[in-house]
Amino acid sequence: MSFTLRATDGAARRGTLALAHGDVETPAFMPVGTAATVKAISPDELRGIDARIILANTYHLWLRPGRETIADMGGLHAFMSWDRNILTDSGGFQVFSLEARRVLSDAGVRFKSHLDGSEHEFTPENVVGFQEALGVDVAMALDVCVKLPATPPEIDEGVRLTTAWAKRCAAARTRERTALFGIVQGGLDERARARSASELVELDLPGYAIGGLSVGETREELYRMSRFTAALLPADKPRYLMGVGTVRDLIAAVDGGVDLFDCVYPTRCGRNGRALTRTGDLAIRNAAFARDPRPLDERCGCVVCATYSRAYLSHLFRADEMLGPRLLSLHNLATLAELMRDARAAIESGAWATFRDGVFAEAPDRAAVAKA
Ligand SMILES: [Zn+2]
């Protein structure tokens, strides 16, 4: 793995992340394929929007179909017929979302499956072993994602375990083609973030994620902490903000120096009849769209916008036809891919501030829905 910083403009960065399954131009948004599928979207369609890397989920794949099945099928790329890059998260976030179903110790975390109640244990070693057995391009270290709000001792304990586990993850590595990223924790506490970042940077990992955000804090807190944390990380390594994926949030985080993102937001919205545009989201079932001949977004270059009207898409959702969620998911992913492509061009040409301010001027807050 290598990361080349091609241009900077303010704190915003334009880079190329060279991984085992090809180059990823950054800033980049990674579509989420939790269960080895980006929901409703085929690998061909992902290639059509020039996705270079997607995310899959250790917790879910561990439980179903399990390590042996995927390894026997030739690894995760072969299993899901995706020949570009895959990043797997470590499962830490999902396990900590289980709350009552998990027991934490220095050794790792024991948990009960949400599927059948069966008992499992994640350790730093077996989580790295699992991700390497899948043959992924980027593996994430096992971390402790503390639920907010949290007390300072709870935050400190999360940081302590996250560092100890990252060290053990690094020591457990056996596969050159899988790059291990560490995850900075520390909640909304700058002192804890700084400690977490400095302890992880000491491990000289190939990349770093900013975790523990986008978990219910305010937008201002998210922007402040992602910018603060990004600035603590080495300039020559990729920085990945986990769980962020709205137009406004992506641009704010790129402005703070982040290179990579993932979020279920665009595909979840797509399944629920919500179309992303740079001027706000459209609730496509809305009666105002029932006879609207325009595409979802006149400026979008995606195949959905080139082919279908709002009226047709609105009809698909009202009639509960499965093509509707598919097409909206694809358009939403294309919207974020185009946003990142334009961001890269703006940084390269030294026009980042103008581009950023233009996006902010058009994009409403997450909660607001654009008028028809
Ligand atoms: Zn579109």
C-alpha cells in the first residue's frame, strides 16, 4: 500500500491511495456493503459509478456466512465477484452497539449473535486473522467505541483499550497485501483524542481512521472533532472518517483534511424513497413528484437521471416496486461519487474554498428536505 499526496488547498487534500486491487483517488466515499453486498446494487453498477473501494463488515460476515465459507470460495473478492478494493471494519462498532449482549475485558469482547444468540469472542488477533482470511485490502483494528455521552474515565478507558488492542492487531499481522488502519477514539474530549492519536501514530500504521463520531453528537461537534483529530494525524498517511455520508458533512470533513468516508446513509435513503441532491433530499413519494417529468437532479450525470423521470420513480415507490429502491440507491451513490470527484478537481486547481462555499450555500441541513 502507498499513499501519495498530490495537492493540498488549505487543510483539504487530494491524494491517491494505491491498494492491492487498484488506485483509490481521494477524497473518496466508500459505499457500504455490510453483508458482502452494497444493498440492491450489483458490482457492475458500482463499477459504473467508478467506485474503487467498498466497505464490508466483520461482525456480520463473521456470523453469516462465516470465515470458512468465504475462505473456501476464494476470499471475499471472489465470493462477491468484486475485483476492486475492499475495506472491512473490525466489528468493534457493531459489538458495542449490542450493549446488553456483550462483555468487555482486556482480552477482547464476548458477545451474543443478534441472529441466534450464539456466543462469540472478538480479540485483536482473531479480528485481524478474520480480515486477512477474507483477503481484504484494508483491515481495521479492533477498537472500543464508547457510547456518548460518556464520563472522562469511561473515555480514557476506551482509549487505553483501543491502543492496547491496536498494538496486538499490528503484532498479529501476517499478510502484506492487507493494510491495517488504526482507529482514533476519545469521544468529544480533545485531550483524549490527542492521546489516542499520538499512541496510535507511534505504531506507524499505514493509515488512520477517526472513529467514535457520527453517533448522535451535533454537527458542530462532529466538524470540530473530525478537524481537530485529522490535524493530529501524519500528513503522509490516509485519514478515514467513519460513518459520515451527507453532502454537507462530507464537504466539511474534506475541508478539515479527511480523505476517506463511509456511511449507510445514501443506500438507506435510497431504499426509503429519499433521493440525495446537492440542494437537498427529495422525498420521492411526495405527491408533488407524481407528474414531474424532470430527472431526480438535472445536474447529475448518473444513468438513473439520464433515463428516468421523478414521476416514474415516484410511481415505483408508491406501487412498492423493487426497482425504485434500486434506482434511488444507485443515484444516491452516484451523487456522492460525483461530489467527491468535483472536490478532487477543486483541490487540484486551487479552487477549494470557492467550491466548498458553493456547496454549503446550496446544501440545507440534513433534516431539511428540498421543495419540489
Ligand atoms: Zn442521478
